[in-house]
Amino acid sequence: MKPILLPFVTILLTSSLFGSKPISLFNGKDLTGWKKANYVVEDGAIVCKGGNLVTEKQYSNYVFEFQFLLPPGGNNGLGIHYSGSGDAAYKGMELQILDNSHKRYAKLKDYQYHGSLYTLKAAKRGFLKPVGEWNRQKVTVNGPIVKVVLNGTEILNADLDEINKAKPKHKGAKRRIGHICFCGHGAPVKFKNITILELPQNK
């Protein structure tokens, strides 16, 4: 019996440890599970009106997936390990969500392009869909590692431990838990199909 039971037990333990399915963070109708919202729900999507839309819960290690649609010149951000108050780019970290093809952004610094960790590490460019089309993004935060996959291509792989050595004054990069938030900058960027899969805590 052991050759049969042991693999089965291993499968059960693995499933229990990592979880089976992502959990939806947006029901398509309202902003249940979020707070401090100057956002609205229209036609099954969250639309930014400005400010930060913050998860009620805090998260540590996870895979966060969502779709977003940028209007021309659209500017937003994804805050990770956010403390819940102040500027998410420094009270946590901010991953850029930006139509960097717009002429107003002709002189960006490398860390300001879409998918980059603001002030910390630049992302690869050239993988956004044309303005007005939905993009899909997956963000994995696992201990010191932050990865961004945009429309199936990995555009960022950052090691926060290494970043902290090079930029020790950035307090947000030292955090390993916090809220997730969308960081509005006035543009009506849209979001939908938002899910999270929590990962085990690092020992």
C-alpha cells in the first residue's frame, strides 16, 4: 500500500500548501474588498477617477493577475507592500502602469516605463498592446523577488535584497507585507479580471 499512499499524501500536502485556485478580488459589480476608493464600476470594469484604490487585506507572497486598459496618455500604478497611507511608491513600491508611447512621456527615465519598479528597476519595453486594447499582467511577489509578466512576456525580474544594497534609503523596498493598490493619477484607466493566489511564507 505504501507505494500508492505516499504519492497521494504528497499531492494532498502540496495542494494544501500552495492553494488550488486564485481568489477573485473584483466581483464585477462593486468595490467589495477595497477601500479609500475614488473609483467606480462601469460595464464590469473598475474605472479610476483618481487616488488610491487599496485592498482591505494585506498580503505578503502572492501571484496577482489583472487586465487593464489604458486611454491615450493613461497613467496609473500597482502598489505592492503598501503601508496604507502616504505615497505608495515610497511607503511600499509602485509598478508603473503607463501609456509610455504618448508624446507627453517622450523624456521618461528608464524606471518610469510600464512595468518598472518606480525609482528602483527598469522593465523591458515593447510588450504593451495598442492603446484602447486590454492587456493582461501577472505580478509575482515572493520574498525578495518581484516578477512582472505582460501579455505572456516577462518584462521585470527584480531582487529586492540586491536593490536594498544599492538603494538603502528606499524604506518601502524593505517591506515584505502590505496592501495592494491601484495608484490613480487622474486618467480613467480601467481594470477587470483581478485575482490573487497567495503563496507560502518564506522561512
